[in-house]
Amino acid sequence: MYTSFYGLNEKPFSITPDPRYLFLSERHGEALAHLVYGVTESGGFIQLTGEVGTGKTTLVRSLLLNRMPDNADVAVVLNPQLSVVEFLATICEELHIEVLHNRGSVKALTDALNRHLLKAHAEGRRTILVVDEAQNLSPAVLEQVRLLTNLETAKQKLLQIILIGQPELRELLARNDLRQLAQRITGRYHLEPLTSEETSSYIEHRLKVAGAVGEVFDAGAKKEVFRLSHGVPRLINVICDRALLGGYAKESRRINARLIRQAAAEVKGQLERSRWVGRTAIAAGLVGAALLAASAWSVLQQEKSARPEIVAAEPETIEVQPEPQPVVVEVAATEPEPALEPEPEPVPTLDEQLQLAADLTNTDYALAALFETWGLEFRAGGRSGCSQAADAGLTCLYQRGSWAGLRQMDRPAILTLVDNSGNSHEVVLTAIIDDSAELSIGGVRVVHPVADITQAWFGNFMLLWRPPTGAATSLGRGSQGADVTWLRNSLTAIDGRYASEDPESDLFDAGLEQIVQTFQRDHRLDVDGLAGQQTQIIINSLLAVEGTPRLSSPRLAQE
């Protein structure tokens, strides 16, 4: 989604082990040299360990694709949680060894493997076994691995074995009962995370491979990535990917340190997020009262400070005439002493309100508030929200987008916000007026500047919409039916420039595709000629269909 916005050909921070993105830091270069040595020299084991996400698998992929000798046959075991028989059978399958009889026998499998190794050696070929996630091997399988190294000629071993694993592999091989295996390891290397300078170079390397021309991450952002990831490549990828999504959502061409911190907080919030549990209406009232009271107190204090206080002096003289006459009282007033103005209570920030209502910013409360904008009642604890919405002819749309996109679709939406502590909150955007927006937080409506909300929002949202003919289907060339007729008539009603030559046709032809592309171009949508859900929602919004709640409600303007 964000690739074209940043001028990229593909996502640069995918966590899949693509050898094209291999970044050879000093440590990674040394580790790769150890692996190359292991596949070009004869005998024993090579052991490569490293923390989770440090790039071990990517190194192995690069080795297999680019550094493997032409005369090498390779068997790769990716799932080591196997029995001895399953482990041997996997090796035979990887090397295309046929075992005609007793496939469940360790002896039969070992004999077949030995015959294959001898034949390959006679033909001048090398056989290499790579075991990934080797820390998960059982002691019985590790003992079988040791026995495989006994397959040899008078001059050299027939099978070269490379064990790839996490630091636990070192502890496993240090066991006394596995000392015979540990003694046969001829090369060991432990892969460390990247340094701060290497992290910056790593980020630039991946961006350039993906097609970036200019600078996307500023210097502060790169330093923040290192601080938060500790130089672990997988964490770097996850944080940078989320930062690009966040920057796209906020339409920011440059990723800064603040976006990096927010991305890391979102990742942390998703990892630590507990299962949502519903709360009672009493709890909602208490939190709502607290939110409103904090704001009301501030307003009262400000009004109180604006009213002057009058201070009168005691009367000095009272003169009474002997005859009954009206009493004349003369009062000499003194100047009032200036009253001390109390400091106004600060209005709670969005972050403070989110943390105060943390128990009520879950999916159930958000769905209840979203359903309320449509005049519906959400029943927690039963069917999913989307199933309940379907009963009313509505459809859920989950998407990542920008604030401008939300304005265009003009529908109340559930936003996922992340507070400064990294916790995620589900709130409902109910209205937008100029630079302010109204949110429903735990059932209580509050108003905040759009800028404050976008700082906590990374683009995730869910909204409800009503498909024109009851079914949410994407329309493209070749589609036919009442949906296509609705599309033609709706576009014509919006603007005569979108009128079709044959308005009654129910076939989506090339002419309608060009009209849809023009509409998408005018409204800054992806110009693909396909009338998907987002395009249909915007058409509905422009038609001002009755019974549809809008973000452009005048509620805030009246307040």
C-alpha cells in the first residue's frame, strides 16, 4: 500500500528470508565465510548459532542459492521436531533416495543413505545436510546425526552437516551425554546483532534494493530504530515496516524518530495485548463521568476566575433625626482587594483519556458505539459484530488508510490508537469538523485536534457501509447485473462527465471502465478501473444516501 507513496518497487522490510536483501555486516560476512568453508571442505560439523531474528536463515538461503559448489547435493531439514525414523526419511526424500522396503526401519534408511553417499562420492559429488532450528532436535535424533558422520571412506567423511540454531543449541551440545557429537564440530560461529552504524547501513541497503532513490529515514529515525531493536534485523524490519505504514497514513514523506517510537509501541502493544474482556455498564459510567468531570472542572474554574469579587467596607456613620424620618445611611466604600485567580485545571490529553479508559477501549465497546451511530444495538457475547451488521444490510470494511481517505468515505469508523505506553485502544471516530474530530472513548464522546489523533493512529480502521444492492462485490470489466446499472446511474447523478453512452446497460464494458478510472483519478483513489468497496462507499457518500451517519455531521459546529 505504501510502496508507491515512497517510490518503492516492493516492500523493503519483509521478514521473509530473501537473499537479495542480504546485508553482509562484519559479523554476517564472517558467518557466511564459515558456512562456505563448511561446504567446500570435508568432514564433521559446522555449527552456526544466533539470537532469534539475527539473520541465520537468510545466510543459509544465500549460501544455498549463490555460494554452493556445482558438485554439491543438499538436503535441508526445516522441521527438526521429528523422530529418528522421520528424520532419516526426510533426508532420503530430500536427496531423492528410493527406499523400496522397510521404510520404517532405521537400518533400511541408513543403508540406503550410505549407498547413495558412496555412489555420489565415486561420481565426485559432495553431499551436504543442513538442519535449521537444530536446538529443537531431540537427544535421540542428535545421536543419529552423530552416527551419520561415521559414513566415510578411508580418507574423508561422506556427509557434511551444518547445524543452524538459537543459543540453546550451544547449551544442548554442552551436555555430557552429547560430548561425542560436540567433539566432531569442526567450526563454530555465533552471530551477533548489528551495531548502530551497521543498523543505519542495513536500513539504507534494504531501501535501495527495493528501489528507493532519496532518503526515506532521517538520521534520528535510524538511531531510534537501533535503540528499540538492539540491532536485531528481524525487529528492525518489523519496526521499519510499521513506521512506513504510519508515515503513509499521516502522509509524511520522511520517517522521523517519533514515527519510529510510535511504530515500536504499536508492535509492542500487539504482542502484549491481552484477550478483550467485556465490562459492565456501571464501569463505563464511572469512567465516562471521570472524563467529563475532568473537562467540566477545568471550564468551571476558568469561568470562576473570570468573575470579579465585590468587597464592601463596614459603615462608618449612622445619623438618626429626632423626628420620625427615614433613616439615611451613608456607606463609604473602599476599593476591592484583587482576588487571587486559581490556576485552571489542565484539560486531559488524548493519551490521558485513553489510559484512564483502558478497560473500556476494547472491541465490544467500540462496536457498541459504532452500531449506535447507525441506530442499531450491538449484543456482546454472541455472534460477531460483522454478522450482526449483516442482519441490518451492512457490511464491514477493514482497511489501512490515511486521514484524507477517512474524510472521503465520510463514515464513522473504529480506529486503533496506541498510547505512549504502547497499549492499543479501539475508539470510534464519529465526526470531523475542520481541524477537530469527535471520538467515542469507552462510550463517552470527546473532542480533540486531528493532529493529536493522527499521532496515535497508524492507519488501521473498520467501518460499516450499506452496499447498494445488498452484497459487497467488486465490479470490474465483465461484471453484469443490477450492481452495474446502479454504478452507471450513480456516476451520472454525481457528475455529467461520468455519464455512460448506454445508461441502462447492466454490462461492465470498456467504456464504463474508463469512466470509473476518471472518477478514481478525480478523487485520488488507486486508478485500477475496478469499482471496489472503497470506490462504492465514496460514490454513496457523494450521493448523500439517507439513513447513513456521516463524519461531516454539524454536531461539532453547533457545540
